[in-house]
Amino acid sequence: YRHVLDIPTENKFELRRIESEGGLLRLHLEASGKSFAVLTRRLVLATGRAAFGGARLPSAFKNLPNTAYAHTEDAIDFGRLKDKRVIVIGGAASAVDAAAEALETGAKEVHLLMRARTIPRLNKFKSSVYPGFFRGFNYLNDETRWRFLQHGFATKIAAPRASMLRLKAFENFHLHLGCPVEAARSRDEKVELTTPNGTYEADFVILGTGYAINIVDQQEFSAFADQVLLWQDRYRPPEDIEYPELGRFPYLGAGFELLEKQPGSAPFLSQIHLFNAATTMTHAAVSSDIPGVNIGAERLINALVVKFFNDAKSEHLADFYEYSDPELLGDEWNET
């Protein structure tokens, strides 16, 4: 993208905090151990799946040394797992692919621990991959959008068939169903996991446990997290379709912008646009999954153009009044 689009691109920058300043946004950044700030009129956060709460870390692992495990969000050096006993936790695509990668790289054995008692076989969201869904979802009422997402997540999402077949090729792969981790401890450079099915020991654990949705855990929003409108502030579902995590998604505007929980309390929020997995509840997966990202990008760009134009409407009107480039020069006709 840097080469083709010729857009100035910087790497290894971390956004630490966002503040409002005189109608602009002050972004507090960190790079190479140095802190500095820049001002911008609008901010787009295209920050992937860990964008609104980070990687989901099971509580059992919070006291373990970080050398004992990694999340699939991390850059895992699978070469270091050669001849090692590896445990992977989770049942979705990232967990299955991580298990397969460890096996193909030469792990001594891999155990995949799934909380579910049966392997999910459907991915309901595959049935939503068509233009009408991506273009029309954000126009649906709150209840209908909630029902779509609640049903899709509640029925669980199957790993891709090709990923599961990668595992089947290895005799040193072991699948354990109905096996949630209740406790974890580090002992003698090993990790010991306690489950209802017994105790498992590994040299290394990979967490394919997905991503949390919780704005209070996202550092760049720390100054105003309690002012952002969430789905739980706008919609209360019937008991039969309750799903607390969906309520923690941000309730966004038509251009992916954050909205205020209390109107008038934090108008600068509308200058922050999300283009990541946190938009799914409002806009569908048009900013996180490949099939719909072209539609999402078009929607975002249109919104930004509209907002920039409106922000400068007085200047545009003045330019319109002052325009004086003649279409006709007077030599195009002869008077009779």
C-alpha cells in the first residue's frame, strides 16, 4: 500500500490517548520510546479485531509468566515449538489454524481443548455475505440487527473445513471436547492446566480465545470511555435473546463515528471514526472481513467527504460567490 498509493506511512507507533482541543483532536503517540502529540480534524481507527477491548485473556492465565503462553493475536514464533508439547485453547478458526501450524512446524504433540461439548459445524455468518446484507444492515431497526448478531454468535462459528483437515493428518494431534480450563499454573518451566476432564501439561499454551468488547480496557479511550454511547444504552433485548457482550459494542453513527451517551456532553466524539471489528453490531462486518470491506470503505469515505465539506461550508460558499472564470469570452457571436 505504501508503494502503490504513495501515502506517507509510519510503523511501530502506538496511540496512547485521545483528547479534544479547540475543535481538533490531540493524539498522544509513542514511538521508539519517545512520546509526542499531533493534532487532527478527524481520526479513523482501522485497528483490527483487538480494537475495543483487546485480546480476550482467560482469568486463569493472568498470573502466569507471559513466556508460558501467547494469544493468536500475537506474533508467535512457531519454530520455537519444534519438539515441544503444545496446548491450544479454543475452537474457532484462529485456534485450529494455530494448532495446525504448530504440528506442521514439528511440535511433538498438540492438544486442542474446546469448551464446547460438540464441534460447531455451521458458520451462520457465511449466509450474510451478499451486497444487500452489507449495504442494508445499518438501516435495520435495533431489534432486527440484534437478532441477526445474537443468533450468529450464539450458535457458535465453525472453523473452516480446510483448517480442520490440516489437523486430521497428524497422529500426534489430540482433540478434547467439553474441556474448559478451570485453573492454570506454571511449574518447572511447564504449564499445568486443570479441567473437568483432568490435568494437562504443556511446554507452551496458545490461546485462541478471541477478542473482548469492553471500551474501558482500550487505553486510547480512557479519557472519555464513560461518555461513549453503547448498544446497551440504546436497546434492551427480550430475555430469550440476551447476549451481554453485544451490549458492549459501540452504537455508531452513519459514518462509523462514535456517538455521545448524553447529547451535547462530548461533541468531539463524532470526529472519531471506527473502521474495525467494533463496528459489526451497527454496520455488519464491512470493516473487519474481506467480503464487505469494499462497501465499508466506500461508506466511510463518503461520510468523511460529507463531513469535511460541511465543516468548511462557509469557505465553500465564499468560493462559490467569488467564482469569476467566464465561460464565454464575448467573441463567440456576432451581434446583428
